[in-house]
Amino acid sequence: MDSNIFILDSSAFYAGFYRSLYCKFYTTTSILQEIKHILKSSITLDLLISSGALVIQDPTKESVDKIIYNANLLGDIKKLSQADISIISLAYQLNRILVSDDYSVLNVSNFLNIKTVSLGNAGIVTIRKWKNFCKTCRKQYPSTIKECEICGNPTKRKYKKLHSTV
């Protein structure tokens, strides 16, 4: 794997990671929409795009479906935006390093053995599988259920550690 090619989430743009020299970057249309306020004021990004150092590429439907399936399995689906799913999908599809500081993005990525770089925090040390449960009657639910079907109380989110990433 070429270590000078990175897939950039919006947090990588906010941190200025795209200014790294001698690297090639990929991102998705959805991420560009999230950071469009940076694009308006950055000649650097325009130059990166026009020179080919920053490639805008959207993932295939197959890659997106794989990410959605695994995000559901881990219980992270409700925490991921369309842009998050697109950037994980592209990193998976291209088998490249994903740069992000979003814990749900990193959790799903590491579960799928996508190499990641976290800029503003320690990143993911343990992959987690999220479930919801009712504090009153203790019934467990998928992470998408927000209210107990038995007693009507709001559910709480908890996780089970799957395995370490280090």
C-alpha cells in the first residue's frame, strides 16, 4: 500500500492535513459539501484539485452497502452521516489510509481493517459494538431503537469491547 495516498474526512481538512507535501489525497463529493466554506476561502484547495493532488471520487454502491451493513452490525449507523459513510466506503474500496477524528468513522473503519490516522485525538484503541438497553426493565435493543417497547422509557447506549486495534 502506498503510504503517501490518503483518504480525507472533513476533520482532516479542518486540521490542514491536506497541506502535507508529497502526498496524494482523495475525498468524496459529500465531504466537499461539508467543507464548502473552506473551499470558498482556500486557493490551496483549488490548486490541489486542479493539479490532481486532490481527487474527488465517490464510492461504488457495493462499497457503500458493505459499510452500511457493518455500521448496522456495530451499532454505529445512527452516528454516521451520508458523508461519513461515503468516506469510509471510499477508503475501503481503494484500500487506502483514512484520516479522520470521528470516533464512529474510526470504529467502523478499524473493524473492517481499514488503516486510519487520527489527528486531534488518540484515535480508536478498542473496537466497540453498540447496543441500546432500557434502564428500567433491562431489555436490550439494536442501537436504532430509542424507546423501550415494554415500558416506554428512553433507551440508553452501551458498548461491548470487541477487540483492541493495537
